[in-house]
Amino acid sequence: MIPAGRPEKSHGGWAAAAATALFVVLAVIYWPLRTAGFIWNDSDYVTAPALRSLAGLRQIWFKLGATEQYYPLLHSFFWLQQRAFGDAAPWYHAIGVLLHGIDACLVALVLRELLGRATLAARIVPWLTAALFAVHPVMVESVAWISEQKNTLSLVFYLGSLGCYLRFDRTRSRGAYALASGLFVCALLSKTVTATAPGAAGLLVWWRRGQLDWRRDLVPLLPWCAAGAAAGLFSGYVERVYLGAGGADFNLTPAERLLVAGRASGFYAGHLLWPAHLKFIYERWNLDVHSAQQWAFPLGVVALSALLWSCRGWSRTPCACWLFFLGSLFPILGFLNVYAFVFSFVADHFQYLASLGIFTGAAALIAALFQRASPPQRVALGVVTAVGLIALARRAREETAPYHDVTGFYRTILARNPASWLAWNNLGLLAYDAHDLPTALADYDRALALHPHFAEGLNDRGIVLADLGRWGESEATLRQSLVEKYPFPPAEFNLVRTLVAENQLAEADTVFAHALPFFPDAAQMRFFYGNILQGCGHQPEALRQYELALALRPGDAAVYNSEGASLLLLNENDRALVCFQTAVRLAPRYADAHYNAGLAYVRKGLIHEAVVAFEAANQIDPTRPDVYRQLADILQRSGHAAQAAQFLQRAQIEEAKRASPAHSP
């Protein structure tokens, strides 16, 4: 056992040297990330264009659904990074590494506050734990994946709150308690897995004194427990309603959830002790409550917990480390639904926080051996420990390679886990974004061959089939998606598009009406529906949707522009022109509205006004070939053939640029 002691005067110089060494090592490990890009869902965390203003910052805090999860402090941090770095991925990676280094140093400081410096072992454990945490390859997923700044940032606040609470426990300072509570709230607003902090604080106090007093130790943690429970329940609601953590994949019986919890606990501990065969996406286990072999995992966890508890009289350290590990894992052990369980019950980044229990236990064991060893044995143990840390650091550097680019990232997943249907589906999304529809369809088919009941994949396949004009197949695929998951608003909206194309307007209206309440922005969805109707030639129906959208959001220039386009197609040129003029008044830099106003002026024979409108559109966006063609046509009709030829040539140049593979629409 490592005896607890009061912190003595810190050796600031030595601590600064240790912290500097950690950051140097981290720089070496993560140096390859200097050329890495964004992967997977990083776009859901790097602040979207619609949220980059001060108004967007308000939405981050006060509009549910504005971001993927309601972690407003995290997304505010991303908002600040976007203002500073734009979309330059290497800077985001650098921030992730910096946060990880800060986390490692805070680990050492919290343990020093807990252990003091009474023994040699107590002086070794803090920085050895920090070193193990810093260089371990399992941590790479949390550091190299930009989205997981929610791990690295939330842990800063979590560890800060624990350190301040331990100071409060020792001094009973109200200031320390207030600061600890504030940091705990910050942690919750960054990632709600930190809701386990009150349990961790009570555990550390128990480890320090060997008992817990109701008034002294537990009452101060009650507000934390209430805040953590509320945040956890709210996060679960968002996970279920906005991320889709519901459906057949989550219909687990209590017995199956126990199987997941037991196996996941062993899986995580095993990967920390022997980090081989790491994968970004692990195979999803097939659960069988009738299998004695599968019950060995939860029974083993119970047996080990009972053994360590029974040994607490000899040493509380192993028990405290194990309970911290299990308690910190609790939110992602299968008792609560997490969207990632669709494709796997485990992920390396899930144990970023919980790993500290195992690392502290390992460091305590090494320190205890070191304290009892003779001088030659200490040298040998020091060499073995150093070699082990170097091996872990080297392995961690190797694990940064897949994060270089998103396509290579998914290819690496498939090389390590060929059964990853999600990787195939995401490759399909990349192909679709590159407008390579045949490849996208082939990738979706590979994904669905591995997981035929994947509702999101069926929805993606339905979209591609619709884009290819295979409306009947699209409808069948989208209906199958809704069989697998209902309600599923995105699939319903895509089905609306297909039904409109097949002239099934009555059913399209019915499906749209059912899906509409699930979308946070009804005006936008009516606008989209109007555009679908317009594109399929149903102008009166489109106008109705535009009018309903404007009733909800009267100042939307895009809706006025689309309404004018439908009126223009109905040859209602005067009404169309009023709509375009309104759109221009609301958004003077709206090139489409200027261009469409020009078309309306041409229809009315107002050529001078048309030229002014087209020139305004050209000034805003000089790359539009349609503007050059309209101006060329006007000049040709007015007898200016030479000037018309120049504009026609410019139109052909811009069309050639858009047809080039290098052009990004």
C-alpha cells in the first residue's frame, strides 16, 4: 500500500522538467499529425459555417440540435479555434496534443495532492502514471481524432475539479469547493461521461482516510451527484432523439447488457495491459445469454472486485484503482444506450478517462517494487520501465498513421476489420460527395451485404438510386429503411422526393406531414419540399410550400428567390419579379436572385434593367457561365456581335472549369 500523506513543499523545478519532458515526447509521438486532415465526423464538431458568427455562438448554447451533442463549452472551444485557425486541420491536431499533455500533467498534480511525498513510492507514482497515460497507444484515438477533443478538454476540467476537491477535503476551504464545483460543471458541459466525478471524489477520499463520513465527505458531493445525474439523463435524451440511439440494435435485455458490461470491462483492461491489435472499429459481439463462456466475463469482473475488496485491509490501492476504472466506464458499459453501439460495443476512446485507474495501479505496483528493491534491482527495474515506456511511445506513433487522410483512414479500418460495414458505408458517402455515384452505390451494397438491416445505409442507398433516376428501386429501398427504423425522418424526407418524382403527390404530402415535426426548422424543411416539387414540375404545389415557409420565416431571401422561380415557370413574370426584388433587398449579395431578376426583366422586355441585374450577379460571382451566356445573348440581339462573342467565350471557359475533375462545386 502507498500511504497517504500531506503534500509537502513541491519541488517545482523537478516537476517543470518532468512536464517539459512529457511534452517533448508527445511532440515526437504525434509529429506525423502535422500533415493530417479531418476524418469521419470531424465536420460535426469543427464549427459549421452557420454557427461561426456571434449569433451562431448563441445557438450553440441555447438551441438544441444546433450541434451533434449538447456540449456547449466544447463547441464554444471549437468556435474559438475556428475563428483562430479556420479549417486548417493541423492546428486542431496540435490543440488536441496540447490538451493531452495538459491532462497528463494534471494527472501527476492530482496524484501528488492525494499521495503527498512521504515515501519514495508516493513520489514515483504521479509522474509514472502521467507518463503511462501520455504515451499509451490506446490514447491515440482520443488525441488524433479531432472530434475527441471532447475527451481531452473535458478531462482538463474533470482533473481540475478532483484536484480542487482534494484540496477542499484537506483544508475545508469554501473557495476550493466553489472552484471544484465550477470546474465540474465545465466538465459536464464538455462531455457528460465526466458525471462520474462525484463517485471518483468520494473514492479518493475513502482511499486517503479508509472511511467516509456522511456529513464531512458525502453531503458536499450531493449537489455534484444531482448535476451529474441531470446531465447524464439529458445527454441520453439527446443521444436517443437527435443521434438515433434507438431501434433494434439497442433492444438489449438486462441479461445481454450484463454480458456487454462484463466483456467490455475485461476488453478495456486487457488492451491497456497489452495494446496489440488495436482497431478504430472493433467487431460487434454476438450476444448469447445461454453461453457459459460469455457469462465468464461478468462473473470474472464480480470475482475480481470481491477479491480486491476483501484485500482492502492490506492495501486499499488495488481496490480503489479497480473501482475507479469500473466506475468511470459505467456510462459506456452497455447499461445506457450510446449511438456507437450500432456498430460496436467498445471503442478505444471510450476509456480515455477510465484508463487512469489501471495506469495508477500499474505505477503503484512498479513504485512498490522499486521501494523494496536493492540498488542493483532498482537500476534493472528502472531500465525495464524505461524500455516499456519507449515501446509504448513507438507503438503510439505508429497508430497516428491512419489519421492522415479520410480515405486511408477507412481503408485501414477495413484492413484490420474486414467486417466493418460502417467503413464501407462511409466510403460510399465519400464517393457520393465526389459525385461518383456508381462507386457510392457499390460501397453501399458492400455495407448492406454485411449488415442488411442498417437503416442509415438503406437511406443512403435510396438517395443514390434516386440521383440515378432509378425511382422504383429508390422507393423500395427507402421503405425498407423505414421498416428497420421508424420513425426515421431523413428517410421519410428522401422518400418524399421519390414519391414526388413518381407523381404520387398525395402520399408525398402525407409522409412529409409525418416527418416535419421531427425537424427543428420547419421553415427550412418546407423550403426544401418546395424545391423538390419545383424540380419535378409541380409549381402550384411548390408555391404553397414556399408560402407556408415564409409564414414561418418572413425574411428568408432564398425562399423568395425559389418562389419567384416557380412563378417564372408559370409565366407570372410580374409576381416573379417582385419576389426576386424582395430577395435582392433582403440579401444584396445574393447572385442567384440578381440573375433570376434579370431573366424576369428579359421576359418583360426591360433589357437595360436585365443587363444591370446580370452585371450585378457577375460582380458577385464572376464564375457563372449562365450569366455570361445571358449577356452574350442580349448583345447579339442588339447587334454587338464582337462583344457577344467575348462573353460567349468566357462562358465556355467557365463551363470547362466546372467540368474539370479538379473543380469542387
